[in-house]
Amino acid sequence: MIRTRHILFDIENVIPKSPYRFNQPISLRMYDDENWIIYGTNGSGKTYLIKTILSSYILSQGKINYDFTPSPTTRISDNILYLTFHDQYSTQMGSLYQLRWNQGLLGELESEGGGMPRVKDVLRNNLVGENELLTLLEHKLDIESLMEKYIISLSSGEFRRFQIAKILLRNPRLLIIENPYIGLDEENRRQVSDFLEIVTNKFPIQIILAVSRIPKSTRGFTHLIHIQEGQIKKTRLDHINLDSLALKKLPLSAIQHISNTFKQIPSSHTTSEEVCPEIILRLNNVSIRYGSHTILKDLNWEVKKGERWALQGRNGAGKSTLLSIVCADNPQSYRCDVTLFGRKRGTGESIWDIKKHIGFVSPEMFRSYRKPLPVENIIASGLYDTIGLYKNPKDTELEKITTWMRIFDAEKFRKRNYLELSDGEQRLMLLIRAFVKNPDLLILDEPFHGMDSYNKLMAKEIIELYCKQKEKTLIMVSHYEDDFPLCITNRLTLTTNQ
């Protein structure tokens, strides 16, 4: 018996009213037996296409037809859900960057009616219909292990699994997910991939992934929607060589530009052994606990000047918690035996003294920067170690900003509204923010999230050049081995209850 295919949505010769436009009207049709991967470089228009599918724009031309069979409702907002990963902190508690590490406040906020939810509370509130999907989520996506945790306390990877579970429980007809695999260790990437395949086979739910990097596994997906130079091309996945899409090597012209511009960086302000001693960081028997849950246990670690460390471990192993101790964002750092740049933690130094010689970027920082500021101000805030900048940079500071934006070939973004950039472009601006004072210690926590292959290769080249400077020290976190630059000299791998 031949199955009749139905059209889920049909975009016919559409031009949305938007400042961004493709080179031609959008015509794209999705059938009810298809699952897509939308792929394109940073700023290519992936979000623009998704918002067109969502009917978020008024149309200047064309029309969009939908058929959500067998859904009982015809409303687009009920049937098509879009998942991004900005709102771990802003949804519940505003944009306080350090809140994840101030978990001692959680009980107080909850007792005072602050509505601080745990994973189990939110998932039960989002459950629609039968609980078969929740059972599948608990076992196949390992959500059961997260149920008692506060949402605010989840690691970047744990939060992604939770958000996928939460939105699926609303039983959409079509789920669009932006970069679902970044922040996940290899096992969890495989787990999420397997789970999405089960969902599309077992339930009347179709899925579109929007990615800047092609995932290792594309099982369960039928078509690639490739956005390139203002054009959209739909191709069956079994008719295309996906390896040919990703850039494998940075063009020589880009390498030469980076090298030549890098020479314009003024020498580092640090010259004395007192400011930058041989031992940059020493942790002695450091333990971090939240209630009955131990994150780090009796950890000893020494980082010497000029070393380049890869910090690794599974989701929830404590990598970001460890870095929050180093940067003094975690209040427990003041009762730990931590020595940074020769000064023991808690001996009278301010938070600004601690951060003065550190350049830092992290997923938490990305989620906290949600203000409509000019890109120039976002980068300048790295000179003051603030989340946001509320004073105009001095001329000498503007020179530093200019130099680093040239190195990253990002001058075109300088006066643009940060929130109007794509996610990958925003992350690139925050990476420039980490470099802008040419710090003695550069700490990069998953710095390439959401970046396309070109921007990742460019950033790796710049990290290499940074590390060639005299006495510069690097600590970098990633779940992708090919993210690490060749200059890595040491590795620390955390395990659960380290």
C-alpha cells in the first residue's frame, strides 16, 4: 500500500518584511515524512528562515500554508515550537551572571516564595497528554538523574537536555532546535541523537535542527537545507557528502592577516615577578559541595606560567565550577585554599584585583549578556571586567578594541546592536572581549559554541599566536578534541566527585 504524503508547511514565493533578505523569494516545502538539518555559516540567515517558517514576519509577498494533521489544533504557536538556549538564567532570575554559583541563595529564595523551580517541577507543569514521552525522556535522555536539581544549578550540557525534554512534553507537531549538541560531551551527544531518532519514529513529531556544524550522526534526518550566499538549497542527505561542507583549513590570506595584525598588539602591562610569578594558580585540597551533592573533592592543581591547559570531563563533572573558583565568581572560593598570581584567596584582594589579569569567556557569560548595547561596548566591558559597560571608553582603550576587532576581522560589527547579531557572531564578540586586555591568564570555557568552521579555525589561530607571546598562560574547556589548539601542553580531566 502506497502511503499518501501530506505537506506540513508550504512556503510559496515569500518575501518577509525584514531588514535581512535572501537573494530571491523563499519557496520551500516540508512533507510529513521529513526531518531537516538547516546548515549555514554564522550570519547566513538560519534564524531568518526559521522565523519565516514560524510566520514571525509580516509578508511583503507570497503565502505560507500549514497542515498540522493529526494535531487537534491549527494554531501555529501550538504546533511549531522553537528551542534556543539563551534563557537558563534570564527566565527565572534576571541576568545575574554569578547566580549559578550562589546556590546557597536558592533555599532562601524558595522559602520566601521566589519560585525557584527544580527540574521535576517544570517538567510536570509542561506535561501534555499521556506520560509515555516523559518515561522515554527519563530513561533515554537520562532526565531522571536531573529531577531533584534546581534549574539554575544545571551545567551547560545538563541544561540542554532539560530544555529538550521540557519542550517535547508540550507535544509539538514540529520542533525546531538550534545547535542542540554544543555543550554536550560525546556520550550525551550520542544520547540526544539517538533520542531524537526515537521520537521521530515513535511519535507524530517532526524535527528541524539549525546548526553551524554538521553533527556526527544524521540518523533520522532526511534532508539538508543549505543556506549559502543568500541562496537556499534543499538536498536529500543521502545525496550529499557532508564532509565536503565544513572548512578544513583556514585560507592562507586569513592567516597572513591575523599574523600581520597581531603585531600591532602593545606588549603586556605585566613585567614583574610579583604580579606574574612562576606559579600562576595553585589549588590545595579544594572541595565544593551543594547540600549533599559533591561537585569537587580534594582537588589539587598547579598551573605554571606559560603552560597551556586543556580542562576536560563529562557534563556535570565540575569544569565550570572549578573555573568559577579560579575567577572568584563562586562564593565558596573564599573558603578554599586558592592562590592566584601569588596571592592567597581571602587576604584582602578585591574581585577586581583577581580579574585584572584574566581574560574569560563561558556559556554562562553568553546567557547573561542580553542587553541591546553596541558591540563596541560589549568588548570594552572586558577592560573593566564587568557584564555590560556604562561609561565611554578612553582613547587608549578604543585603540585596544580596534586592534583586537581587526585581528578577528570583526570591524563591521563595531557599531551594531549586539542582540541583532546571530548567536555565533555574539559568541565571537565575547571571545574578543576575553582577549581585549591581552591578559596574562586566558580562560576559555567552551569558546567555540555556535561558531561555524571558519570562525572556529580563525579563533584557534589567534589562540596559538596569543600563546606564543612571552609568559602567557591558557586554560581551555571543550568537549570536542579538535577544538583544542596545537599549543596545549597539559591536561586535567575531572571525573564525578573528583
